[in-house]
Amino acid sequence: MSYLYEDKPHEECGVFGIYAGEGSHVSEDIYSGLVALQHRGQEAAGISVTDTAGEKGNLLTKKGPGLVSDVFTHEDLQRLNGNLGVGHVRYSTAGGSVPENAQPIAMNYIKGSLALVHNGNLTNADELKKQQMYRGQAHYTTSDSEVLSYEIINERLHASSIEEAVRRTAGRIRGGYAVLVMSPRKLVGIRDPLGIKPLVLGQKGSAYILASESAAITSVGGKLIRDVKPGEVITITREGIKSDCSLCTENRAHCVFEYIYFAREDSVIDGIEVHGARFRAGQALARASEAEADLVSGVPDSGLAAAEGYAFESGIPFARIFHKNSYVGRSFIRPTDEERKAAVGMKLSVLREVVNGKRIILVDDSIVRGTTMRQIIELLREAGASQVHVRISSPPFVSPCFYGTDVPDSKQLIAARRSADEICQEIGADSLKYLKQSDFKPMLDGLPVCAACFDGKYPVTI
């Protein structure tokens, strides 16, 4: 991953599952769905499939480190022959970035087999690990996903079906999560009861799809049906869809950063179009933090929609001021300030004729450590910008996330130890303004959100 994005929060994973008619071949659709979810994780990818008309328990799995295109060849997709499958892209938080933590987690047990893919973190994972070790069920596990797999297997030994085992497990775990479980005959999905992590249901012909974002469904030629309800267990079989809402409640705490940064702009999550939410955030910034300037621009890519909203509301022209090089190696992380600045310069180059002599309002989605924004401002000043006014389409980060988003601990968050004025001086801006939390309501049409990284109010026990 380039250094430019080392100073951003990272989503932990993306999940995709599909159940098609017997005789279908779903691995290519899973591959395409994972490519559409690549922004949610670039460290590892994997696919598991089964043929529901074939030998019971025969799961085929391929996974490994790297981008989706790095992990799978055409021959791999041909070998992964089945009409039911799940896929995963990973960015590591809990468990670390090691090949063993790539998903799906595929396991055989006394009643059969399963493959599991998981987005999120469990806040009671350590407690569950101790119980598993006491039962002698598992060795020391390194990831929440393994913990989930063992819990489901343990429940399946006493439950009448895999979906009942998933429901029982969901009643014991805490945190933010979206989980897909594939047995040889069924695809089961579960979303955490507060809806912290997204999960959507779609359809392609006679096939049904569960995925982290609607963009993954439309990318394979499918259509969005609806969001999975928080707490809902959805089971897909050859007979169709079955829904269990026994764990559903009225409480909601959707991750606000899905709309600010994580999700693709063309996704719709919990009824909110992501691009529209970002545009409205920029409008709110313009109303609350005016500045005299010649042009408005955004840091590619996640700052662009908010910059467009700012320009629309303020009447200041919008302009592209960066060329983004999409072909810089993902591992370009350098140890010194000069080398880090060079890394940002390789990723972004400034359109000098656009910025020279101009007063610029620069919009971005967040400031985590402040290092990258400082370097971007230096590049703009070197290109002749006379002023750089920074506008951030989120409030300041002051607290870490425990639900599967890689927001660092408070010691690494610049806003946890600096005031806005001090941050402005440290990054070299002429002014700095953040979005207010009160702007979330019009931005998201009143959707209840988890904003713990901005206010330290955690909706689930840590």
C-alpha cells in the first residue's frame, strides 16, 4: 500500500457470497465481486466454492496474500467449480497481516464442513478464545474469524441446522460484524444487531448474492434487493431465501465512516447513496467554514465528492489540481521524512498551471496522523499556490475503533493531542476546519450512526 494511504483509516475486509442454480459456475462472479470490493482490503484475497449437487462436504478453496488479481489465475477460477461460493478481501487489524489469516476459513468437522468470511471485530473474542481452549476445541487462535468458525462448529454439534448454529453464535458474540457462512448446501449471512458493518442482499437472474456493498452486486450484473437488517440471519438454499429476525432490535449504530471514506461512491448502504452523502458533507462544510479562495479541489479519490459539494454550495469553482498515479507499487513505505515525501510525490503530482498563484480550498475526508496532509500542502506551495485552506469532511479523530476499522490508538491520532489551530500550524495550512458531528443528521437523512472514533461513545461494550 502506498504511503499516501498509510495516513488513512483502513477497513478490515469485504465479503461476497453467491448461491446460483445447480450446474452454474460462480467463481468468476465472486472474482468480479471481490475486485469491486478491493478498496476494503488489499492484503489478501480468497474464494471457497462447492457444488450443491456433488459430493457432500466437498469444498474447494484458494486464498493468498495480495490483490485479487495477484491471487487468482484463470486456471484457478476454472478449478474452483461450483454453484455456491464465498469470497473475501482482507486488510488486517486483529490477527495481523500474515498469510495464515487470509480468508475464507474452511473447516471440516464431525457433521460436515463450512467456509466462513468475516468483516469486523469481536469485542469479546479473548473471552471466547479462553472458553474454546478450555473445551479443548481449538488451539490458540490468532483471528476473530477463527474464533467465529469454532463457535459455529461447537453450536452446530447441538443445533438442527447450520443457520440455527449461526443464530446461536450471534447471540453470544459482541462487536461489529458481517459474516457469511457456506455449508455444502446453504449460504447463511448475519449482520451485527446495531448494523455497524454493512451487508446487502442482491439478485442476478435466479442467483442470490450477499455482499458488503451494493457496488459489488451491480458490478457482476446483479441488482440490489435490500440491506440485510441489523441482527437478521438470512439463509439461502435451492428453495430460496429464509429470514430470521429473532435477534433484531430497534437500536442502530451504522458506521459513519462508511459514508465518509470506506465505501465506494456508487454504493447504496442502508438507503443512503454514498456519493450524495459526501456531497452533502461538502455543502455543510461550505456553510460553516467560508474562506476567500479562487478554486476548490479535493484529495483523490475520497475527497472529491465533498469538494464538489463545497464548490456547489459556496459558488467557488471546482477544479482538479492533482494527477493521481494509480500504478505506484503498494509497498512503497519509506522510513524518513524525505523518502515519505517522495512517496507522496510519486502517487500525486500537482497540475502547476492550475494552482500557480491561486488561493485553494483543499477538501479531504480525514486527518489521522497529519503527515500526508503536510506533504500534500508542501507540494501545492512548491507548485505556486498562494494559500491553502484545508477542509475536512469528518470531525477530528480522537478515539480508536474496536469494531474492525483500523483507526490507531489515541497516541497516534494528531487530534487527540493537538487543537485544530495547532494541527493547522503543524500541517502548514492557512486555515483548517472540520465537519461538525451535528452535520451528520442532514448528511445521512437522520440515519443513526456510530461515531465513537469522533466522540469516544462506544455503542457496544469494549
